[in-house]
Amino acid sequence: MRLPWAMLPLMLTKRAFSGFIHGLPPQLYSANQGQTAMAEQEKLGILYGVGVGPGQPDLITLRAIRVLATVDVVLAASSSRNDYSLAQRIAAEHIPARTQLMRLEFPMTRQAAPLAEAWERNLERTAALLRAGKNAAFITLGDPLIYSTFGYLLAGIRKRYPRIRVTVVPGITSYQAAAAETGTVLCEDDQNLLLLSGVAGEAELRASLQSADNAVILKTYRNFAEIRACLERADLDKIFVSRLGLEGEIICRNLADAPDAPNYLSLILATKKRGRRTS
Ligand SMILES: C[S@@+](CC[C@H](N)C(=O)[O-])C[C@H]1O[C@@H](n2cnc3c(N)ncnc32)[C@H](O)[C@@H]1O
């Protein structure tokens, strides 16, 4: 059947109007249709990096809870020697029973080859879920962008699968929670705050501390004797916090009282001496 030319403006208007119905201005409508068609060919899931806080169950954000309630899969890193994931334990009550849980195993080694192999395997396992259209949340202790395995996953996905959307849900960090618990001001006025990894070693730590008004040292478990010796000479207030909010919590205001071989979940706040405040 041939349509009369007179009907053409009416048909175009209807098409433009349906663009508005979908919430888009008409000039974007057809371009978006093309993208929708592409997305429909391969419906990609979203990767969420979700911080679950440092341990206490009420230090997880509402946004993290919302994401955990809706994703198809929750991914948790665990060591292949010990299949325990603390992040998973913290998040457990917010993960519905229907949600798939997947452990991404990493070997307890600093050797490059087995680590690279594990990375490749875990990146591809994650990508396979997302390419199958599933939304997945990688859960991480504290915040996902602070010394977290998520940083590597993010880099791998961005490089190899740039069309996959990644959304980060921030988490309360271990050192923010430690500062709150101990009433420690981390920085004020024009001071700086240096965030360090204790794995770096004594020389690097000493050099870094010279330019710091205040410092936070995470991962203090490995070189604790050197870190303690180095800090004892620095004119700062120091607080050692281990397993905050968890079984076996230790808080020491004198580093000499801290255990010689602390637990993996241990940090130090080293801040400018401020004296006691009266209010
Ligand atoms: C791989 S880093 C993860 C940091 C985490 N993404 C964050 O935002 O705090 C692990 C280090 O975080 C610190 N940490 C994490 N949870 C802690 C806790 N509950 N108590 C004390 N330190 C903790 C320790 O220094 C530990 O070695």
C-alpha cells in the first residue's frame, strides 16, 4: 500500500515523540537506537567495586548494601592457602541467598609468574560473567581504591574490555575507622597526611616520614620491627591498631606494647603531637 505524502510529517512527529517517550531528545533517538542494538548483541553486565568497610557490620554504606542486594554475582578475593574472605563475612548479611558467590583465588606468593597466572585467570573469569550480561560486585575490605586487589582488576578490565562499565562504591577505610575509634585528628590546618605501606622497608619509610606532618602506615605486619624502630625516633604521637572491630582487637598508644609479630590487619597512626584538648 502506498502512503500519501501528506502523512509523512505526522509519521515523523510520531517517531520524534516516541524518542521523548524514551526520555531522549529526537536528535539523539536514532543514534541511541544504534547503540542499543550494539548493546543487545552483547549485553554487558556492570562491574561494581564495593568497599564494605574495615570490619564492623555497621560501617558498610547504604549504597554498598543496595548494590549487594541487586547484583547477580558477588566476587571475593581469597588466598588459595586459606579460602577465607573477611570482606565476604562482613557483607554476608546483605547478600541474598539467590546471589552467586565466586571466590577469586590468589596464591600467597610474591613470585611474578604464579601471580600473573592467577591474575589472568581471575580477570577472564570476571570478564566472562560480565560478557554474559551479569552484574557483578567485587567486594573489598575498607575502600576499593586503597591498597586493594580491585585496583588490578579495574586496570585489567579497562585495558582489555573498555566497553564494560565499572562503578566504584566507596568504603570507610581502616584508618578512618581507627582514627574515629581513637579520637585521632589525622590532619588539620595546612598539614599534610601521608599514607604509606609498611611493606616498603625502613629506608623508604624513614625518607617518606621526613616530609610528613602526619602519617598512616598500613600493612605493618611484615617489617614491624623496622617500622617500630623508625617511628620511635620520630617526634610524633603513635597509635597501633590491630583487627579493629574484630575478634582479637588491640589498640596501643605506646608502640613498645604492640605485639612483635602483629596480625595482618594492623596499622599505625602517627600524628603531630597536639597535647590534650579540654573540649
Ligand atoms: C590490603 S590493605 C586494604 C586496605 C583497605 N582497602 C582500606 O581501605 O583500609 C590491608 C591493610 O589494611 C589495614 N586494615 C584493614 N582492616 C583493618 C582492621 N580491621 N584493623 C586494622 N587494620 C586494618 C591493615 O593495615 C592491613 O594490612
